[in-house]
Amino acid sequence: MVTDIFNGSTIDIFGYLNIICAIIGICLFIYCNLIVFKILDLFPKAKMRKDWKIINILIIFFLIGYLVNIISVILGLTEILIVMQAFVYAFGAFFVLLVVRLSYRTYKILLEAAETKEE
């Protein structure tokens, strides 16, 4: 265990694993955010734009949460980590619901367009 320079608390191996995973997650969220912008460019007038924007907002929300997680681990604020865990469960499930629903709608539109083109 290593002593935290801010308040004398210690960070164990699990704390470091938490921080490493959060940093990886932040990098992936930034990449996902860039992909969402590309998707928005592909569908400039589609009905789905609103859903993609909501997904983008949730990505930013999660990214901020990961930053708060890192700070909480470093400062030893376990209460915040417990509350954040509950938020991750709730908003993570909502995020997955949006992605699955939006994927279904997107595939449906693409398949309908392909069928129209064949006729």
C-alpha cells in the first residue's frame, strides 16, 4: 500500500486497479464520443439524432463520473464510491437500453432502405 500525498490515506492494489480501469474507460469514452459525432454527420436529418445526442450526453456523464471516481479513490472518499456504484447500475442500464433500442431502429431503417432500393 502507498500513502496518499493529499490526506495520508493509503491506496491498496484494488485502488490502483480501480484507477487504471477508470483511465482506460475514460479513453474509451472519448473514442466513443468521436464516433457519435461521425454518426451524427451520417444522419443530418434523421429522427434518431435526438437519441444519439442523449447517448452522447450519457457518455460525457459517465466520463465525468470516472474522473470523480479517480479523485475519490485518491482521496479515500469511500462514501462517494458507494453512491457512484448505484448511479452506474441505474444509468448504465438506461444507457444499454438506449443503445439497443437505437441500434434496432437504425438497422430497421437501413434494411427498409435496402429493400426499397432493390425494388
